[in-house]
Amino acid sequence: MKAITLLTSTCVPLPLENVDTDQIIPARFLKTTEKAGCGNNLFRDWRYDKNNQPIPDFVLNNPNYKGEILVTGRNFGSGSSREHAAWAIAEYGFRVIVSSFFADIFKNNAMNNGLLPIVVSEPFLSDIFAAIASDNNATLSIDLVNQTIINNASGATETFSINAYKKECFLNGLDDIDYLLARKKEIEQFEKKHNRY
Amino acid sequence: MNTIFDKIWDAHTVAIVPDGPTQLYIDRMYCHEVTSPQAFDGLRARRLSVFRPEKIICMPDHNIPTLNQDKPIRDEIARRQVETLYKNAEDFGLTCYPIGHKKNGIIHVVGPENGLSLPGMTIVCGDSHTSTHGAVGAIAFGIGTSEVEMVLATQCIFQAKPKTMRITIDGTLNEGVTAKDMALYLISKLTTGGATGYFVEYAGEAVRNLSMEGRLTLCNLSIEMGARGGIIAPDETTFNYLKDKEFAPKGAQWDAAVNYWKTLKSDDDAVFDKELHFDAADIESMITYGTNPGMAMPVNSTIPDVGEIGQKALAYMDFKIGEKLLGKKIDYVFLGSCTNGRIEDFRLFANYVKGKKKAENVIAWLVPGSWAVEKQLREEGLDKILIKAGFELRQPGCSACLAMNEDKVPAGKYVVSTSNRNFEGRQGPGARTILAGALVAAAAAVNGFITDPRTNRQKS
Ligand code: SF4
């Protein structure tokens, strides 16, 4: 996984609320046995029509919007636990996703795949959408060490929370399995007293 | 002063990472074909074996056809996914119940009915409806594929400890009101994000009085209000249900287990982060009218003002604010899924349609949640009742719940479904899902339109 410390990028705005995992990647694409390829099916049914032609209105098909940050409305990622949703967003090229609220499992999945979910306040979020609406080249800056997010167009800054352990993981580009594997001895010791099942 | 959740959680805490999550030991993991292949590949890439193979159970359920299961799956990609699971189970030495096996079915139906899910356990699966198993008094929750890989490699995962919420439902349910109605009622009150960050304990007289099947339905839907999971303290209902199940402890071990399980309840002075109280008498037969399970109302009610945000959902459903759904023509009925694919659901459904006839305009898919359910319903003669009423039984699997197999509802068609999600396109591109319990589904199936099963309106 790729480490994140400082990141400044333009954004892709998706000002919709309650975007669920079926919208992020429809169930019919879950038949894959690989991670690779999910990015092509990100927001598939919003991006392409029935004849697989790009729908020009949809933001991912609009060349004016690009960047490593996806900004979305509240309650993003509800629905199923499918990690494909996080893979799709990460493989498409996003590294940070900003919203005022994320569904639990999605948030975990995102962090396990090097995709940093940042929760901002509702006014801060509207402020970002406004900045992008008036200039599609508006940027956000993320400073993970100091846990701040800056809307460079307005200068507004907010701090965000992230658990200290996950923060270390993102800063160093390490994942959980590396950490757990190093603790096998403790696990075996635990099993000696925990032998009920 | 601990909650049942705290007790089980603490008993499985291996360590707490400084400033970080809890390292939690997992007693049981279920793997299905959709969310596991990348985890097994991850193990191969790291050159690891499965750490505790005896604690892992594999079975395909999402993709499997509900007709002709003895023949190879026609959809090549689905077949490859199922075969990949078989190969992974074999390569890593894991128990697997393949398609057609008498213990195959939807994981969340098979686990409890075989005593693989037991009180006091921690149970995970790469599937959000793993919350179902909480009904036996376990901590059970869905995880992502990276976490599946963690458990395969170390039998542990990292979890931030969720907050606890207790939902107490006092009183008794009205006649004809089911656990599904109870769940839809709760979600409509809490909204789909209302329990986010919480692990929910269900308590109170109405919950105690639920059968095990009803409890499984209730816990299954916890995830639809955003909760990490739901749990019900084990009691005599639980013990009676589990006794003599194949993988439940036997003899002296059973007695010892029950003694332990009896300690698994929230202490009288336990403190929850949030407590909610409801009265069972307020709960009616429910249906959904929108595109998330929180958009639910009593079946005989009118669609409330959903505001601007809800308009998109109503447009998708082609419904209007203020509209009554009673009498609304429907096209499909789906009885099944890990929510309502158990024997009791089939009993309710069969009992209602007994002596009546399926409406001609309705296509009905009746899909048992497992082969064990299928066998039992035949033993009880329910199949004959259903066939006589014009219904046909399918073979077990997830089926139309997420339409990964061939059971897809066509665009624009209405389906009364006993499953758990009415998201856009969930049951087929453009399909319009109305969630309900088995009774409301049965009433819709024989009348061809949305009916209140309590008024028992029959087809003329
Ligand atoms: S029945 Fe539906 S909700 Fe349950 S596991 Fe299968 S697909 Fe998921």
C-alpha cells in the first residue's frame, strides 16, 4: 500500500447523499475472483448506458473533473460489505474520499485498501462543493501528520480524526496483516486459555 | 456491570494495540464464493497457510442457480467463482459444503441450524448479514475481504470496539405481526444510519417471545439500520434450538456449555451508550415503499412526505407521496433469503396460501434457505400445500435476494420480497422491490396485489 503524508489535488464532486455499495459497484460485477478490473466498473450504471456508451452528464465522464480526491454527500457506502466498492474507488485512482458521513464497513474497507476516508462537517462539505462548482480546478490539501484538510479556494481548514494506529499505517504504507503475523506467539498463548470452541 | 457484548468481546481480546484497535480472536469464520477468492490469493502471495483450518467453513451460496443444481452452472463467471472456492478449500484443507450437499444453503441459515454458530462465539464472514448469527447470543459481524485474509492467516482481526445500544421492545406483538415487521418498524424509526457505530442488543418481552427463527430474522436486519451487529442473550429458546444440533456440544460438554451460556447476559446495572424503548403493540404488518429499508410503513398506510431526498426513490418506484399501496398490482413474489428463508417462514406462507390459489399475474419464487429447510418442509407436507396452491419450490441459495444467479426481476416490475434490501437494481436492473414479511408476501401472492394479511381478504 502507498503511504500518504501530504496530498494536494483537484477533486471529483459527487454531491449525492446515501450512495450505497450497489451504486458504487453493482452486484453483477462481484463475480470476479480478482481485485484488478473493479475500477472500470466504478459507478457503472451511472457512468454507462445500456449500450455501454458513456453517459456524458455523469461526473466521471466529464473531462473537466479529475483528481485523487472524491468528494461525496453524506452517508456514503452504506449497503453491503463488499470490498469491491473500496477496490473500485482505489483502482480508479482515488486516494482520499471526503464526506460528512461514511457507512462503517465501507470506511474500514477503504482504510484497509489504502483509501483514506475523511469525515468533515456538513458546512465544510458544502463549502468544498461550492468551491468546485465555481472552479473545477479548486484543490484540497490533506496533511495527515497534522490531521488537517484545507479547502484552498476559501482557505477554510478543518481537522479530522483518524485512529492513531491507522494513521501510522497510512504514514508508513503498512497493512494489518504484516502487524498480526508478527504476533503469532501471543495468539497461540491466548488460545491456550481460550479453548472453549 | 457489563453488557453481554462486553463479556464476549473481553473474552476474545488478545491485545489492544496502543492507541489502536482491539486484536480480537475469532472462533468461527464462514467463507462464500464472492468475497473470499482475493483473500486466498493474498495468502498465496504471502506464502502462508491457513492458521486454524478447523475454524473455517466454506460454502457457495450467492451465485448458485435455484433450478437444476445437479447440472453445471451455465453462467461461466459464476461457475468459475464457485469452482475457485472449491479449489481454495481443497488447497488450504478447509471444510466445504458444495452445491447440492445436504448442508449447503445460505451461510446465515446453515450456520445456526447445524450448531456451527454457538452462544459466546465471535463469528465473522465476508458478508454484512453475518449479523444474523447474533441471534444465538454471539458477536457476529460482516467483514471485508482484507479482514477475511487476516482471519485465514492469524484467526484474529483488528476491530475498534463499537458503542453499545440496547433496543427494548416491551409487550406482545399483535396477531399476524412477525419478526420481519418488527425489524422493518425499527429501521423505519431509526433510519438506515440510525445505529451506525453501535452493536445492538435486542431485549424485552417481545424479543424474548420470538422463536429462534424470528430472532435470526431480527438480528439479520440489524445491519440495515447501520449497526455492526445485533445480539440476543441466549435463553431456554436458544438452548432448545441448539440441543442435538450436529456441531453443538454433547453430553457433559453440553451441560458445561449451557452453564457458561447462562452467564451471557447483560448485568442489571450494565450501561449502554444508548437505550431505546418501543412498544410491540405499536408494530403493524410493514412494507417498504422506497429504495432503502428505512422507507417502510404499515401495509395499510399511505406514503409519507419523504421530502426532496426521497423523491428519487419514489420516482424509481413510480410511487407518489400520499399514495396508498394496498391494492397495488404486483408482478413477482420472492420468499427466501437469509432474512426469511427458514422453516417458519415457509410455514407461515404455506399456512396462508392453503386452500387458496396463486394469482395468475404473479410469478413466485419460493426458495428455501438451505437443503435442511427444504427437507423439513417436505417432511411437514408444506410442499404439497404450496404446489396445490399453484406454487413451485426452487432449490436453496441466495437467489433473487441479490439476483447474482438467473432469478432476476425485470426492469419496472414490482416484487414483494421477503429479503432485506430494496436498493435500486438489487433484484435485477430496474427491478422495484417492496420488502415485507412472509405473511404479507403470501397475501400478495394469492391476490396479485398488496394486501393486508390480517384482514384476510381472499381472492374472489
Ligand atoms: S440471502 Fe441475500 S443478504 Fe443473505 S447472504 Fe444471500 S445475498 Fe446476502
